Amino acid sequence: MDTTNSRRVPLVMGIAVLVLLLDQATKFWAESALTGRAPIPVLGEFLQLRLLYNPGAAFSIGAGSTWIFTIVAAVAVVLLARYGMQPQTKLRAAALALMLGGATTHLLDRLFRPPGFARGHVVDFLDYNGWFVGNVADIALVCGAILLVLLSFQPTKQPAS
């Protein structure tokens, strides 16, 4: 296991900040370019650009409980930051960083976007064939989670006795 430079602070923070900046920049763009417009096909109906404001979780589940998602996002940010700073491989640190960036930008949406503090709606604009509508933070969260799952199948080296 490559844990040299066991504290992965620069890697974790760099990736997390990059995800946050990309997500917020694309949300700013989506709000300025897609407000009041019909869906814009990118890959036919399979991928379209469509602006939505999501008060709930994935698939708008729990739309009336936005404040709960704010608390969950805050806890996730704290836990991911804590685990991301622990000694581990670069790939595991990167996976946690992707998830940290996604969770942080969702938390910021919940805290500071309308309709109000801790009740804000997440800006979604990537429509996947009508199955769900997401954003860059969602992509980072899913990629980070998949990478963590894949890494869990990697054999660990036993220390020499």
C-alpha cells in the first residue's frame, strides 16, 4: 500500500476544491443559460440540459425535508474530511476527495441558495433520459463511491512477521 506522505491533505483538498469550483461554475452557467428554456438535447433524449431546482435528495425524494438533507450533508462533509486526511493510498484519498467536494458543494447549495438558509435547493441541469437530473457534484459523488467500492476488492498486503 502506497501511504508515503501519509497525510494526503494537498491531494484531498485540491480535488475537493476543484470539484466544488467546477460544480458551482457549471451551476452558475446553467442558471444563466437555461432559465426559461426547453430542454436542450446533447445526445438526443439520452442526455439533455434542463434546469431544475431540487429541494430533496436523489430523484427529489424527501422534497419537504430539505433541512434534514442539510444536516446529512454537513455530517458527510465532516466525516469525509476526517477520513480523507488519514493515512491511506492516493487512490482511496482521491475517491474520498471526490465525495468530499460533491458533499461540500451540495451543503453550500442547501445553506445559501433560495428559498432560505438550510432550506436551499440544489441546482440540477444534466437530464439523463428522464431518469434523473443531476449536476457535476453528483458525478463526483458517484465516481468517488464507485472507486471506493472497487478499491475494497483490492487485496491488502499482510505485514511481514
